[in-house]
Amino acid sequence: MLLSWICISCFLQILILVCSYRSSSECLVRMNYHLSGEGNVVSVGFFPAYAVYPLNKTIDWRMTTFNRDFMVEFKLRNYQSILAMMFATEEINSNLNILPNTSLGLEIHNVPHGQRRTLANLFGSFSAPGYSIPNYRCAREGMSAAVLTGPSWAITEYIGTLLDLYKFPQLSFGPFDTTLSEQRWFSSLYQVASKDTSLTLGIVALMIHFHWNWVGLFIIDDHKGAQILSDLRSELEKNGVCIAFVEMILAIRGSFLTTSWKNQEQILESSANVIIIYGDTDSLLSLIVNIKQKLLTCKVWVLNSQWDHSKFDDFFLLDALHGALIFSYHNEEIDDFTDFIQTANPSKYPEDIYLHVLWHSFFNCSFFREECKIVDNCLPNASLGFLPGNIFDMAMSEESYNVYNAVYAVAHSLHEMMLNQVPFQTRGKGKEMVFFPWQLHPFLKSTQLINCAGDQVVLDWKRKSHAEYDILNFWNFPKGLGINAKVGTFSPNAPEGQKLSLSSHMIQWATGLTENPQSVCSESCHSGFMKTHREGEAACCFDCKQCPENEVSNETDVDQCIKCPETQYANTEKSHCQHKTVTFLAYDKLLGKTLSFLSLGFSSLTTVVLGVFLKHRDTPIVKANNHDLSYILLITLTLCFLCPLLYTGHPSRVTCILQQNTFGLLFTVTLSTVLAKTLTVLIAFKITAPGRMRRWLLIARAPNFIIPICTLLQVVLSGIWLATSPPFIDKDVLSEHGHIIIICNKGSAIAFYCILGYLGTLALGSYVMAFLSRNLPETFNEAKFLAFSMLVFCSVWVSFLPVYHSTKGKVMVAMEVLSILASNASLLGIIFVPKCYIILLRPERNSLHHIRDKTYTMKKNLKT
């Protein structure tokens, strides 16, 4: 069935290209096509039913024929508007409730190519057919009440220039033009169409729905196109849609026949797969011809509703406009209109030569050229409904719907004028109503009626509602199908989020596209990335860059990544923040276990050494080295080795305070004890002149007073520290990725370094004293061991400072613990291990006899 229908369509089109209506179309030009219907009052309509062009400025478009030196182009979409005017007039005359005892007539004129001839026809309708005398009105059967013009803005404007001089009511059935109303260029003009200010909103909503953010624009180059471009640009930018190119098309037919687009190469190579076209069929005819010639089949065309696709048929199987999305004014079906079209034929309307020409062209009727009428030999029961949809669409177009409403608005206004007893005259036995045209204006302006489809008709532009749109999908594959399928709606008055309704599964996309097309300048940046705009390009053209450290993006196409809070960190994909794990130098971790084991091990070892010294306290080697100071030193070292336990485990306020102060206090005791030991050796061996002072110092054990004095100074320093800025619990969120380290903040860094400086001074003093006593007699001298131990001690803490400052978190705490253990271990190992070796493994050297023999041998060697 479909195949046979396509064959019929192609057959009909072939007939057109032959010379089947070479003679019939000539009649339209020769007889200056017009149509009239009698009535007491007449509504006049100007329709571009056909156009005539010189041969040398045109190409062979669809539905054209050549006659001598000109070409005639049929405009069947506009002819449907003529039929709508006839249909509305017949309905009104058959309705006894509107204009009783008065008949409504009609007068239809073609809009020729050029303003001069159009205005001549207009004067003729004012005066009388064949007269065209300005400011005069000759005898005629019907008074002209209003003029219907359209569908283009240009026709309405130049006819309105003359009508406005006479304050003659003019009704435009074309698309609504905000400029014409708001600037009040034409005070006598009424626009029947609803406001189309929401068209740009609908187009932008469609772009957003399909995530198209890179589009091209073809806009008609007139004041309406400039307004649409301004509105579109504003709405597109507001919603993040960028314009790839803008091409303004001259509103003159044929302007692109001999020249290409200004930026043709840029347009053809543009990555924008969606192109918006705004204009009417007549003015942008050559643009569509160009598009079809270049077979741009992979583009999605978004059009406004003023398109007559029947003009653009050719004999390619593919159609560049297949899959186009069209915004058409929403209107309900008018009852019986389709039946009226199907029954319209030359027999019913013999005065309409347009029907005669169509019947001759499409149904092969015999044609009488002189009278421009068919004779016989027609296809039985022929009807416009037999024509394929791509040639003549039976569905009521929006222009026809506006014409229908315009005729009813004029009739209701006349009816209201009669009811309000506005004075008027009658002539010719009551056949003609005579009144001034301006008398109808108040009633037209206040018109507010409900048509038979249930839609409200308002002519006052201030009270007009915003138009609702049907979104149509143009199906034209295979070529000749020509179906406008409704796939959605746009209602500007609907709640936010519900304005656009679309059945995406019904949409047939352009040839070559199997899924929803994409039209973007740059692919979306996914989670974990942010946009970096390309310099000198549109905002939609960008590169994707991964979020910086510890920043995330969980949406697409973000301009800036979000920094994670201090308690969270970015995952590997940089798509979301994760909560950091709270950590510290814990006992159950390897580092904590190791440090705790070393701490307890060294502390136990020191206790063992202390036990050995206590057990052998009466031996010469223990007595010779001031055993009381040795005991104090060993006890202090035992406690120092336990200090690291304060650094391990979850910090608390108490442990934070005890850490540094206990460390400082115990190390002060340790270093002051070593200093006391070195001073004791110096006093015993370095003071060469015997006397009461030396004896008193040794007996009074003066060096032992160094320990409490140095300790008291340390206590004072700790007290000042605790009073001014004591240590406290702190969180380190930066040192270790994904972790929050609980540490003890030292509070006052100055106080901490003052204590380290004080300890360094004691260590340095001890080292100097020990170094000075290194050459004393070896039997009683431990000065060498003290000097070496203090050298190692100082080396540990000098190395600690730079390492301490270069680490953070748990590592910093561990470094401090290791320094404590290493420095204490140096004192234990260097000072006490040699003595334990003699006590435990070489007991024969730990006796008075051995000491005497060694002393005698040394003296003998000195004598020799």
C-alpha cells in the first residue's frame, strides 16, 4: 500500500514537470486571480496564492512551470487559507445567530510580486473592481469592513502603511509580531495569532532536554529576525547553550541563487549538529534549496512553523529536512473543515479559477484556455484529498486557523456594532451597509469570543495569552511521505519543569542517525574533572582537567572543583570526599609496638645494671666512680627510657602536659648528674695544691649540689611554660593522606626550644668538663667514657633538630622518641657497659691487689 502511494506521488510530480499545466497556470497571471462572494458587508483578504518570477532569476523549483519569459509558482499552503476564509464565511452566513438579516461577503486578491501591484489591488477593493481611484468609492454591492493580510510580516507592513492612513481595520493572520504592536506603528492593525514570545523559551527548552549546547542559527534579516535573534541569544546564554555561528538571510527571494552563504565553509565544517532556522517559506526558499543541494542529511533542523515543505520536493531519495523538529502553534481541529476541502471542486465554485487550474494540472481535465475553466474528461469524484500530503496537506495549518478566527472576529464585531445601534446607512434596497471603517475599531479591540474548537480569540494584544506549541517531527523518508507527526508540546503557562512534554521514542532523526544526536563543542567533563575554557572561544568549548589535590567534583561540567573539608579527603577518582581515619602513634601498630618494646627493653636493661651495681657496691670499681651519682644516673636513665610510653597511645591533656615536661625534667637530672661526675673527677685530680678548700669540697660533696640547682632551674622553666601556653591536644589533617593524626601540640614553641637550649647547655658543659679530665690516671678515671658519651649525646640531638622540622605527624613524634632512646642508650652503653664487663666477666681486675700492681708498674715505668 505504501509503495503504491509513493508511486502515485512520484507520478503526480512527474506530471508537473512536464507541460501538463503550461497553459492553465498562465490564466492566473493573465486574469489577475481574484475571488469574490456577494454580501451586504465584505471582508477582504490578500493572500500570496501564487508568485510570478522572471526566468533568468530563478531555478526550476518544485511545482513550477515556464511560460514564455516568466515562471509561475503555486503556493498551496496559502491557498488552504483562502479555502478557510470561504469556509468561515459560509458558516457565518448559515448561522442565524450572527449578523441576522445581513450577509457576509468576501473578496480575495492575490499578492503579486512587488508592492506597487498589491497597493493597486487594494485601491481597487476600496473603490470598485477596475477603478482603483484613491479617496473615492464607487457603487458596489458590499461595503468593505476589514482587510485580512499575511502570512509574512512584509505583506502586512506595506499594506498596513496605506490602511493606517484611512484607519481601516487590518487583521494579520501571520505569526505574531511584537514590534508591530508594542511600538504602535500601525494603530489599525490587529494580530490574530497568539503571542509567540515564548517560542524562544520552547526552542531553548528543547536544547536543554537533549543536552544540545552547540547550535547554529539561520535567521531572517529583518526587524522580526533581529528581535528573535536577540531573545534567542539571551535565553541560550542564560541556559549555557552556545552559538556556533549566526547567518542572517536576506528576506528577498532569490538572494542565494547565484551566491553561496557568506560563511559557507565555516557552516559546512561546523561541529554544530543542530541548526535553528527562523523565517517564513517565501523569504527563505533559496536557503532550503541550498541545504537540499548540499544534502546536509546529518544535521538536526529546528524550525519555526512557517514552512511549506511541498515547495521543496525534488527527485532525490534522501531529504535533508527529514527528521526536522518544527514548532507549530497549537490549535484544535475545526469541525467539518476537512470535509469542506474534500468537497471543494470547480463544479461547486466555478468562479474560482485556481481550482480549475489545479484540476487541470493534477487530474488531467480538459481545459478551455480562453475562460480558464475545465471542460470534462476529469477523474471521477476528484478531490484535493486525493493529492499526497507532500503536495497538499489536508490538516488545517496555523495560518488557515488564524484566517478562520479573523473572519469570525470581524463578524462578531459587526454584530456587536449593530446591537449597539451604531448609526450606519443602507443602500440598494438594504443590500449594502454603509459605515465608516473606524467605527468598527472599538468592537474589534474588545472582541473576546470562543470559537467552535473551544479556543479563545482575542484581538487586543495586551490581553493575548502566550501561544502553546505542538512539536512536530517531519517524516519524509522515503521521499514523498511528507508527514508532520506530533511528538510533543510546549506550554509556557504550565508549572516549571512541566512546560516541555516530549515523546522522544517517536522521533525519527535525520538520515544516518540511529540514536539521539549530540551537538556539543566539547565532550562533558565527568566527575573528578573540571572545565578549563579555551582562550578566545565560546564558553561551551573547553578542555577537561582533573581536580587538584584534595578537591572533588561529583557533577558533570563543573567550572570549579570543591575542596574537601579538613576532616575528609578526595578519593582516587576525585569524585567525592571520604571521611579521614583518625590515627595516632598507637600501641597496636607496628611503629608503636617497636618503640614501646625498645622503651621497656632499655628500661629493664638499666634496672639490671642498677642491680649489678648495688650488688657489687663494695667493689673498688663501683666505689671509685662515686657510686651515689652512679645510682642517681641509673635511676634517672630508667625513668628516661620509660618517657616514650607517654608519646604512645591516644593523646590526652594529661599526657600532652607530661610528655615535654617529664622529658625535660628527667634529662636535666641526667645531664646534671653527668656534670657532677666530671666535676668530682676534676676536683680530685686537677687541684694540685693541697689545702683545706679542696678537702672541704671533696668531703662536703659540693658537686652533688649541681643536680638540685639545675633541676630547680628546669622546674622554673616548665612552670613558666605551663602558665603561659601549655601543650594541648591537636589534629594534624595534612601530613598523611586520608588520615587525621591526633598529636600533642607543644603550645609555646619558644618554651620548648628554651628547654632544649637549656639541656644543650648542660650537655655541652658536661662534655667540656669530661674532655678536660680525659688524661687523668686511668685506674680511677671514667672521664674518657663521660666525654665520649656526651659527644654521642650531643650528636643525637643536633641531628634531631633538622629531622624534627622536616617531618610531620606520627613520624615527627617517632623521631622525638627515637632521639630520647638513642641519647639515653649512649649514656648507658658508653658509661656503664665497660664497668659491667669488668664486674661480671673480669672480676680479677675489680680488686685492690690488681689496682696496686697496676699503680706500681706505672711508677716503675715512669722512673725508667
